[in-house]
Amino acid sequence: MQFSAIIGQKEVSDQLVKMVHQNRLGHALLFLGREGCGALNLAQAFAQYIVCEKVNGKPGASQAPSLFAEDPQPSTGHNNNEPLNDSCGICPACIKSSKLIHPDIHFCYPVVTKKPGEQPLSTDYITEWRNFIVEKPYGNAYDWLQFIGAENKQGNITAKECNEIVHKMSLKSFEAGYKILILWMPEYLGAEGNKLLKLIEEPPPNTVFIFVAENDALILPTILSRLQLIKLPPLQDGAIARALESQFEDLSPDKALQLASISDGNFREALLHVQNSGEDDWEGLLRDGLNAIVKSGPVAQVKWVEEAAKLGREKQKQFLKYFLRLLEEAVRIEVLGPQGFNADETLTSTFEMAVKLNKICSLDQKEAIMNELDHASYYIERNANAKILFHALTIKLSHIIRNKSLILVN
């Protein structure tokens, strides 16, 4: 995988490339980012960049630069002696890396036991892992464990796996000159993870450890303190929308932006929204609801409640998320003004809806509405009666918007 194939994260990938060229790269990194931000994809692209023959010279070449040299060295393998900002994608090392079969790039991930009493290894599931990366590149730990048929079993990175890592990383590299370990979800490392401390502290030459995590609070403090932190921000709505459009040809730009806006920077969630949304139009549903509250009156409100109650719980939650993100956009517009947005953003229907919301709601009113939407989402997840819930929601929103009553904030 190349950096260019990753959704968003351009600034982080540029930072990594600069760290390599300036020889400021630590041997043990932690890629920390929320679910769906592409941290695992970035780790794969970075590993491919490190082993790429055109970036770091052919295997065994004496002039190949060290990632950990004390003095900066010019990058080899480029005709003009200019550093490459991405792997070439065509050399044998890149081809092997993209297929997850490079002998110097090792993977570790949570697994479950196949036979009672045996400690499983990541290599036991290497075929499934390669298929999983192709089919669900933005999948989370739950997706992976279901992919390998874990059912109710808990995933784990075992003590035997840690011993295997120590053994593998102590060997000489086969081809690239560098040995790389990508350890996905170190949150699944128990106390046995302390077996890796000596290896991380005193690694063999030209060894790179890349830990990919979502929650640093669940990582062993002894390991966390030895890692160089690389933070990945959530994906921007625009980047998610463009990726959805390219992946789903029949998805309109407005619909893609709607789905991106309720995904909270999580591309995995955006994909789930595409699967669950079908032909649903959250913008139209919201427009009808607001018109019923502000203009039409109780009869139209009851009709709208009937329509909203027919949606499944997942779609109801998606709708409420869309409404929340729209309110957040309205707050940004009110605070920053139109000049705080680029031209493309101001032309979207989402921006237009947010501007209209600002005409009927003050900042305090928007805060009150957000609180009510949060409460509604909470109760939907707990199987509340949808018809009663949405009916109560329209009454509360009517008081907030039409009567400017903010007592509901508390």
C-alpha cells in the first residue's frame, strides 16, 4: 500500500517521510488513532516505504541510508538525488509488501485458540489476515475476530506470540536490510507484553516496531513509555465523502457528504451507513420535521412522527447523528462566519441547511436541541418505543424553537 492510496492523513504521512529523510525516526513507534482513521493502512504504507528499493536503495547496497543514522545522509535510488515522498509501488519489495508477503515485514494481531489448551500464534491466521486486509481495510478488532470465527471467544496476544516476536526480530533481515514488526491492537497485550521490553529497549540494528492502537489507556504503561507517539486525527468529512463517491459510483455527492457528516471521522462507520442507508434522505426527513414544528402544526408533526417511527433503530440513530452534525456545522458557521469555509464547502446542501438552522435557532437553542438529541439516541439504544420517543422529541423541539423555551436544557 502506498501513502497515496490512504484516505486523508496527508500531513501525518508527510511527517513520517520527513522524519526518515532527517534521520529523526525512532525504532519503536505508536500510531495512535480512533477507529476508522486508517492507522493500520498508514502503518502498512510506511513499512512499504521503508523497504522500497527506490527509496532506500537495493537490498544489500552499501550506500543505502540508515533510518537511525546520527548524521543526515542523502537518499539513494533516485536519479536526481531528490527524496521520494512515497514508495514506488513497482519494485519487487513494494509488490511483496502490497500482497503482505514481504519476508521482512511481520504482523502481530489478536487471535483466538483453535484447539483447547494451545496458545495460538498470529501466523496461524496469516491467510485469513491477508484476506481481511483486502476485504475490510478499515475494519476494527470486532470485525477481525468475527472474520476468523471467534464467536464469543476473546481475542488475545499470547506469551507464546511474544516469544515468537523476540525470535523473529532477532534474526537477520532476508531482503530489505530492515526488519519491521506491525503490532495491531497492543491493547490485547496482557502482562506477557513485558517480554518485549528488552527487545524494544535494545533492538537489533535496522529494526522498526510499529504499534497500531486506538486507546493508549489500555496499553501496558511499561511499553507505552518506550514508544514514539504519532497521533492520527479523525478523517475530515470531505475526505470521507470523496472516498465514498469513488467507491460507490451510484452515490450522489450530497448523499456522500450526508453520510460522511454522521460518521464522526470514522470511515468504517461511513461504510456501514452506506450499507444501511439505502435510499434514505436524512436531509429531506429533517426538513419535513422542522417544517412541521415551525410552520405546519400538530397534524403535520404526527404524520412526521409516524414516518420516523417506521425506520429501524440503526437508521433512527443515523438520522439523529446527522441532525447533531448539522447543528455542529451551524455553530461553526455562526462563530466563524462564511469566510471560515472554503468555496466547495459553502456550495453543499449541508451548508445551506446549517445556514437555515441559524435563522431559526440561537446558540443557546442549538445547545438545548443537541441535549435532546443526545437523550433520544440514548433511549433508542435501550429499545425505547420509537413513536412515543419521536413524539416527545417534536414537542420539546417545538418549545425550544417556537416558544424559545430553554428550560429543557436542564
